[in-house]
Amino acid sequence: MTTVTCLFAVTDTPPPDEVLAVTPGHDGGGPLRVLSAGPLHLVVQDAPAADFGQAALTERLNRPEELERCVRAHHRGVETAASAGTAVPMPMATLYLDDDNAVRAVCAREASLRTLLERLRDRTEWAVKVHGPSTTPATAAVGEGPADGRSYLRRASTRRRTEREAREHALAHARAVDRELRSFAVAATRHRPQSEQLTGTSVPQLLNAAYLVDDARRAEFVRAADRLARTARRSSVEVTMSGPWIPYSFARTDEMECGAHQEVGA
């Protein structure tokens, strides 16, 4: 079977063989293993080329069940790499033609990867989302009262103004949450708000943020987020927090990702 080398993460503290042996990677691939690249170590897996070629992979990732399967396998590999120390997670499906090419790519980025490892060391990612407020259905808001056209238009105008003011207030609240939580973090980033299909609710998402927090300040950050969540409830705004997570949002390896995709497609 022809294989490619799938890179999950780079670390300077390789996980033990017994941990690698019991962690499944992508379906149909070999066991997880470690490649050395000077002071760095790559957690990799041999993956079947037939399933991870560009066309085949694109087709698979367009199917929700296959996408979820690949995401879970990738996360298992990253978690394994981080089980013994700090790791830089690679983007999902970072693929190389063989081990030598993977090692060369990492060695070429050694300085930036070592800097990134130091940046992430003893730090974790926390996710905070802000939702609200829910909107009143138009028929309920304007269907009460006198039925003449002028009254109807007046009620519709009042409804739109009330909804606009409520949303502006909620957005201001979300910005205040983000501003305060940033004071406890060494870095922060805002992601695109998630759709209703992902959140499972029709209440709009106003903030989808991630914070890189020193482990020494974890308790402070959690207390602040809890306090902000309690305060937000009085304004019909919901603040939710999750973590700690491996800091995917702060592992920027764009150059390396580009090199991998170009190489596999060559």
C-alpha cells in the first residue's frame, strides 16, 4: 500500500512509545510514531495515499460524517503529542510524500517552531462565546392593537427600533466581555460567529473568541468569566466558557501548511 506521512504536531518533548501504541490515528493508517528533526520531534502516521490524495480528501471532507471522523483522529494525534509537554498542533491533513520530506520541512522552520513552542509553553486556550438577545417574531410584535395601516406601521417601526437598541446593547456587552477577558490573557483572537446549524439555537452569536492564558492565571480568568456570565444574564445575554484546550488558535504555521500542500500535490 502506498502511503503518505501525515503530521499531527511538533514538540520538543516526545511522548513515550507506550502512549503512541494505544492511540488510533486515521482509519486505515499505521500506528502513530515519532520522527526526530534535531531538537524537535514530529508525531506522524503513515496514511493511505489513496484516501489522502487531494481529490479523495476533498471529497471525504465534504461529507459531514467523514469530516468529523478526520477531525477526531487529528485531535487524538495532537493530544498524544501534547501528553508529555508543549506541542504545536499542525493544521488537519498536513501531508508529506514521505518521512524525509516531513523532517526537512520542520527543520526549515526550526527557529519559528521553537519560538512558537516557547510562546505556548505553560499556557492553554479558553473559548468564550456570547449569545443574545433573541428576536421577537414580527407577527407577535405587530399583530396586536388597532388594525389600521398607520397603527400597524407605527408598531412595526417601534419593534424595529426596540430590536436595534437591544442588539446594540448586547453588542456593547459582548465587547465589554472581550475587553475584560483580554486583560487576563497573553493573546486573544476573534473567530467568525458560528451559524445556527453549529450552535443549535436561533439566538445570534455576538462573540466567538479564544484566549491564550498563562496556567498561573487560570483561576483568575475562570473567576472573571463566571462573574461576567452572571452579570450578562441580567441583560438577556448569555456568556459561556469552555477549556482548557490545546492552543490551536495560537499555533500559526501558515508557511509550513502551504509547503506541505504544495509538496503533496507535486
